[in-house]
Amino acid sequence: MTTTPAPTKKFTFEEYLNYDDGTDTRYELVNGELVPMSLGSGQHGAIAEYLNDLFRAEIRRLGLDWTSKQMVIGVRSPRAGRWDTSRIPDVVVIPSSQWRELRNREAVIELNELPPVLVVEVVSESTKTADYRAKRVEYNVLEIPEYWVVDPLTNKVTVFTLVEELYEGVEFVGGDRIRSQTFPELELTVDQLLVAGE
């Protein structure tokens, strides 16, 4: 598939929300620039879908008033500087009431709104630096309680948990059970998750 290069002009957040280049390309807004989101590998999509389904099942099992969505919710970032940033995580867990509010407007969580309960990014070759560095800082500042980086390139999952306003990361590999404060009873190993993406 050929992708159309994004324009190089700087965009305001409002211009980003209204931008349409006539293609199906999705863009994140990073420091005022449109960054095309690639489809990722089949494994990337399968891992995100598997986690989304797993989180939904766990939410139902626990009777929580939350929902899990895959690549349909933007998160506006408080990046320093003059230009706006808005990310679209691979998986987002939010309260159901927040999702109902987003259904009637652009599905972007604003800076003055409650942050997601949990976000997940699945690493690909083109996103690994942003997933581990930029997004980690942005999600930390937003005080998102839990951020997962699922990395099939290195066969590990890193779970960042907000502790006294800073993220503390724990890496899981192989047969390690992934520990989540959001879903403490989740029975999932790194191997199980990565095989789900095959």
C-alpha cells in the first residue's frame, strides 16, 4: 500500500481534528506535525486485538463500568512547546461514562478531562523510540495510572505504573506473568501474548 506523505506545515489542534486528505490514512499530531500511522504488521494488529478482547472480558467478569477500545480514541498530550500533540494508542481503557461522552464529539480525551485508566502501545520498528521515550513522558505527565509497552521486537512487555507522580517500569519476558495493578487477577504471560499475535 502506498501512503500519501503528510503535509509539512504546522497544524493547530483544531486544524488536525478537521484535516481530511481524502485517504483512509490516520494521523497522530506530534508537535504540530501530522505523523501518518502505519497499519503495522499483522502481529502488531493481532496483539492489540487480543489485548482489547482480553481487557473487555476481564472488565465484564469484574463488573467494572469501563470499556476497552482499539485504536479509536485519541489522547491529547501536554507536550511543552507551542504546537499540539495528540496520540492514538493501540488500546485504551476508560470509564464507560467517558466513552459515552466521546461518542457525540471527536473521540479525543482533552487535557482537562480524566485520563484513561490504562493505555497500551505495541512496538513496531518505526515507533519504538516514541513508545519507550516520548509517549512514556507524555502519558506520565497526563497521570495515566498504567501504561503497557508490548515489544514483539525484543519479546518483552514493560508495564509502567504511576507511583508518586512518576512511572516505575517492570519488564516481563518469556513465561513471566504480566502483573497489572489495573487488572490484578489477569492470567497472561508474555509468551501467551506474543503467540496471540502470530
